[in-house]
Amino acid sequence: MHNLGHTRSTNQRDHLLHTPDTFVRTVLPGMERAAAVVHISPAGGAAFTQYTAELEPGGKLGSTSNQRFIYALEGAADLATDTSFHTLIPGGFAYIPEDATHTLTAQQPTRLVVIEKPYETIASAPAPETFVGHEDKTLSVPLNDDPDVQVRSLLPGSPSFDFAVNTMTYQPGAALSMVEVHIMEHGLLMLEGGGIYRLGNSWYPVTAGDFIWMGPYCPQWFGAIGKHPAKYLIYKDWNRHPLA
């Protein structure tokens, strides 16, 4: 039955809520046996691109000259570079520097978060190198001393990196301690549970599978609701001067 034009998705000047009922798949250049749901890109106002890649067995991502971050949601995929070989399983992640030759091939049906962005160089720090890890082996720390909100930083805090990717887990009823307004933009994918997100002057129910883009200076706040923890993966640009 038709939903008569109803959706939770919305596209505003400083934020986007992209819900699975509105996802449209496309094949990006170089992809083989794969498709992408592009959640945000410069066409939507962001300085980065984030998409969910859905790969069949043997499926491949296309190449890119930009830096790339990959986080495995489901399945398994082999990542090969000139000097290393790793298999990414759920919770596994990899950072690939710009212009680095690499291939990623799915062993089975696989879903990946893919973030791509031109690298912003600075004279005071060398360019970052390939970095591979797994979320379970990353230290979990409380946000602002609140044990009910835990953060895992998936990339090093070195100024060589011009963006960060974290996971944040909220116990039921936990929330950010303040409404945040800042220069960084975010790309956020809900991984588990749900809650309420304030974006600008609007309040949205969100659940696993939803994507949110928050532009610079967009007022933002989240509170977890339900009987299970809420968890999301969140991107932000950082370590660079606003005038760079």
C-alpha cells in the first residue's frame, strides 16, 4: 500500500535526515557487483561524501584519489594495499590515504560505511598512513565523565588526520549534556537502538539505519529512548584552522 507521500526524511538548510524508506541505490564508477546509497555529498552542502556500499560476493569498490574511511557493518571483505592485507568484519575499519592504491573485495554479501574527503595538508604534520583496526580493540571512554555515554575514537588524534570517526553508545535514558553548536559538520549513521535528535529547531525520532548530516553551527542534541542502548557512528572534520 502506498504511504501517501509520508516519510521521516527531511532536507533542511543545515541538516538532513535520510531514512531507509527513501534510499535510492546507484552504481558509482569502478564498482563491480555493488551499489551505493549516497547519503550526503557536496551536492547536498557537505565538504565530504558518505555512502553505504552494498556488495555481492566478489563485489568491489571503485578507486578514489581522495582519502577514504571504511567501516564494516555486515559480512566480510578483503582489503589489499601495496604493503598489507586485511579482512574487515563487522566493527572492523580502515583509513586509506589519498592516492593510495588499494582494492576491497567482498567475500560474501557485505555492507560498508564509506567516507571520502579531499585531504587538507598542513606544514606542521606529515600526511597520515594506512590505518586498520577493530572497534572492539579501541578504548571506550565516558563522555564528560558520564558513564552512560561511551565514546570510541577509531582514528588517532594526531594532527596528521583532518577528520575523526567515533562510535558513541548511550544507555537507555542517557543524553548529551548540552545542545552543541560548533564549526564541525557531522555525518552520522544510527547503528543500534533509537532516540530523539534535535537538529536546528526541529525534533526527530531516529532509529537504527537512519543517516543524519549536520552542517556547521547546526544546533544539535541527542537523547536515547527505548529499552536497549542506542549507538551511532559519527564523522567530524577537525584539526584544521577555519580559514584553511
